[in-house]
Amino acid sequence: MPTVLAIAAHPDDIEFVMAGTLLLLGASGWELHYLNLSTGNLGSTTKSPATTAQVRRREARAAARELGAVWHAPFCNDLEIFYDARALRRLAAVIRAVAPDAILTHSPQDYMEDHMNTCRLAVSAAFVRALPGYQTVPKTRPAQQPVTIYHANPHGLRDGLRRRVHPGAFVDTTTVHERKTSALRCHRSQDQFLDATQGMSSYLRTMDDLSREVGALSGRFVHAEGWRRHLHWGFCGPDDDPLRAALGERYLINQRYEESLNSAP
């Protein structure tokens, strides 16, 4: 059974930009794994960090069940996802244990450091999965399974300098959009918090608007998630694209993006 591991920073990040693709892969027979690096302990303006972490842990586990995914425990806190040996050894242990065929993670460019550091950790942890000399915590055997890494859209489809980020491929999530919404709804504690701190008047509507915007960019789908494939060296074959193989017509290559990869800067 092919396996996919979603690696995100905070509880609800997977539901915002990755859950539709996970649901489609699950329907295609894939085993789904779900990991947020952070406990989400700062995600409240009214509760203590310890209480908030407990609430968000319950919400994340409920969302993972809604998606049909195996939940993995976080090991960082909000704004403490650092690119360091501790986090890298912990994440590499998860990747070795799961041995995924595909990893879904954040964009290398995004609006906050937790997202970008999660991306860096995911890439490096996947790279060392097969190196016998690299010691993980807990200790795990190296995994030789090839893995293809996909980067999700950054929030707002822009990097930290406001530049537009275009997907390399679109996944049609229209048929699973309601289930994706149901999974995001599990994170009820974030409705008030996101409104108060980031101007997201309704976190469900924010996700819906982003999904429709990516769908419109595809020129074909009502709802969509966008992906960019990581460079293959150290991970998989140059032409490996397991999402395309699994999803067929629901996976649309952005030809303009592909052409831009080989154009002069």
C-alpha cells in the first residue's frame, strides 16, 4: 500500500492546504499519516498555553480521524520550531518509521517562520532517512524507500515579500471539499483566535476562498490545492510524480510553471 505523510507546523495547517489531496489519496488506496510539529500552545487569547495545547491536541486527533489518517504526536511548541538537531532527529525518526512514498509539507517561502522551518526540517529529515550513520531519536533503522516531496501553497499564494507564488500542479479537490471543511471544523478553538490575531473573520470561509482561488487559477476546477515538486536529488527518480500517477485527471500540470523552470532568469 503506498503511503503519504503530511508534515505541517500547526494544528489546522494540514486542513487548510493539504487535506483535500490526502482525502483523494485515501480514496485511491493510500495509507495516510498526519503530523503537526507544534502543539499549537499559543493558539488562544483566553486560555493558558498548557490548556490550549491540550485542546488543540484533541482537535487535531479528531481531524486526523475525519481524514482517515494516522495521527503522530507533536514535539515542538508554537514559535519554537527551529531548524536544529533535536527537531531534525525526531522528525527523521518519524519519516523512517512511516517510510512514505510522498511527503506533503509547507512552501519554502511563507508568511511565518514556523511554516518555513517545518519545510526545511521535512526536506532534511527525508534526505537523511537512508543514511545509516545518522542517529535519530528514538533510534530507527534507515529507510531506503524513494520519497517525492511536494510543497503546498503558501498562505495567500504569496511569499514573505508579497511576490506571487504559482503552483506547479493543481489537484481537483471539488468532490472532497465538504469533507475537507468538516476536518477543518474540528479545530473549533481557532475561529475566535484567527479572527482576533490574523484578521481571518471565519477560518472556514478563509479556507474556502483560498480553495476557490486556486481552483480558478487552474482554469478547470472549482476547488483545488496547489503543489510544487521538490528537486529529486537524494530523494527519488527525476520523473517520479506519485500524485500524478495516483490521481490521474484530478491532477493538472501547470504548463506555464513547467516552462518557467527552464527559462533564463
